[in-house]
Amino acid sequence: MKVFLRLVLVLFASTIANVSLASDKECLSPHTKYDVCKAAREIQESMAPMLPMTMNANMTLTSVAAIGPIFAYYVRWTQTWPEIEAAMQNAGTTKAALLQMMDAQTNAIICGQETTAAFIGLGGTVQYHYITSDAVPVTTTVVSSCP
């Protein structure tokens, strides 16, 4: 558990290091002047007390972060990376196919929810960071537009 928490902190710190302090241009929707950075912080403040949260039998939402106009979810799978590799091999699929499926499903979930689709429509971005139970980073899905 301590290794997992350290990894989450490292991922969080690296995300912050890659994002400069949000400017008004980044935060204010060009269409409505709505502050998406403030909205991201409010979503974080409302969700954080409920975490960790079981999403399904295989995933737990462990933390959330508001980084300027970005709202990030950090998700831990119940499986280890070797277990996922074995499942992919048994299913005759590749990591690339798994990641493509995850991206498509994450996009469908994000864009299918009124609140997150509206957040993105106003200029926000939603990220999902996935790691395994043995702290192997799997992928990060970034959604910055919805159809």
C-alpha cells in the first residue's frame, strides 16, 4: 500500500510539474467566460471526501486532482500487471488493443455524462490515469473534446 501511495504521489507531482500555473486564458471559457479551473477545483473538493470509491469489481478510484483546467482521476485495477498480461494472452489480444478499448470506453463514459461533457465543452480536460495493483502505470486517457 505504501508503494502504491508513493506512486500516486509521484504521478501527481509529475502531472503538476508538466502543467504551468493556469492563466485566465486557460481557465476562462472563450464562449461564456466560465472559469473551468474553479469548476475543476469544486469537483475535486466534492469528490475527494468520498474516496477511495469502488468503480466496479476490477477498479477503484483512489484519488482526484484539479490542475488548472484539467480534472484528473486516478484509478487502480485490482489485478497485477502479470495477471493482465496473462488475461490478454488468453484472450488473444495485445496491449495496444487493450489500450485502444480503454480509451474508447473512457471517452464514451466521460462524454456520456452530462456534467463531464459540459465541463469539456466549456474548455476543460478530463484525464484518467490507470495503474495496476502492483503499481505499474498502464495508460493515461485524455479527453479534451466530445462528439
